[in-house]
Amino acid sequence: MAFDEATQRELQAFVEQESAKAKLQSTVHEFTGRCWDLCIRDTKTNQLDGRETACLQNCVGRFIDTSVQIVKQLQTKQ
């Protein structure tokens, strides 16, 4: 089945958007794991200590900064 040119462009745009979403989701999972591994020392307790809390806040802050930069780059490519 052959698609007309407009449909092909629409499909290509859809594939690119989905690919960008998958890349962002992959990045989210990667940073979540990194922040956890970096900040959490003891998983046996039900509470985070002050150092873990501060570390997670800083790590998440950098994660958000990175995510914003990724989104800006994706937008400029479109």
C-alpha cells in the first residue's frame, strides 16, 4: 500500500515525535537510577536522612535542567 506525499510526511513527523518521547523517557530512567545510586545509602530504613534528601534535591534539580535543555534541542530540530 503506497501513501501519498502528505501522509508520508505526517507519518514521518509522528515517528520522529515518538522517537523523541522514547529518548526522553530513557533519559528519565537513566537519571532516576543515577540519582538513586548516588544519593541513597541505606534502603532498609523508611526515611531519608538529611544528606540523602539534599543529594536527591540537587540531583533532581540537575536532572530538570538537563531535561529542559533536551527539550529545547528537540524543538530547534523540528
